[in-house]
Amino acid sequence: MTDVNMFEDDKPQNKQIGGSHYMYFDIQPYEFISKNNLTFFQGCVIKYVCRYMHKNGVEDLDKIIHYCELEKKKLQDATPEQLENWIDGYRKWKAESEDTI
């Protein structure tokens, strides 16, 4: 009989290139970022928050601050229309998420 799990190691989510710092988590950062439809800057913050104790320490904390500053600038520079679009997108995502719970 063929083992149904024989190709598990071949799935991209089951391997990591260049270390093992994300393999400590039950939910991989990319999965959390994707399922929560986060922006690029938000995703970077999640990634570095997850890895800083296992990889680059203070350097990764500095990266977290940097990406938070970039997200803040993006919001400060946004037009009212852009802000409304982001809010509408969030409301839509939240409604869809509640439907699946």
C-alpha cells in the first residue's frame, strides 16, 4: 500500500531555505500573513516578530520598527479615498472571516 504522506516533505510549506527559524511555529508566518490578507509592511512585521529570537536578535527588532514606520508613513500619506478603500477591504475581509467561523 502507498503511504499517503510520502510526498509531505516535497510541499513548499514543509521546507525552509536558509535556516530553521520559522519551523518552530505551529502556524508559519507566511500562512498567517496570507490568511489574514495583510499588507506587505504588516507581513514583514509578523515575519520579524516570529524570527528575531531564533535568528538575528536586535537587528530583526530594528527591522520591525522600520517596517512599522513605513506602514505609519503609508497611512499618513494616504488620500481619504485610499483610506476608505482600505477600510472597506477590511470590513469585507472581516465579514467573510466571520462567515467561516
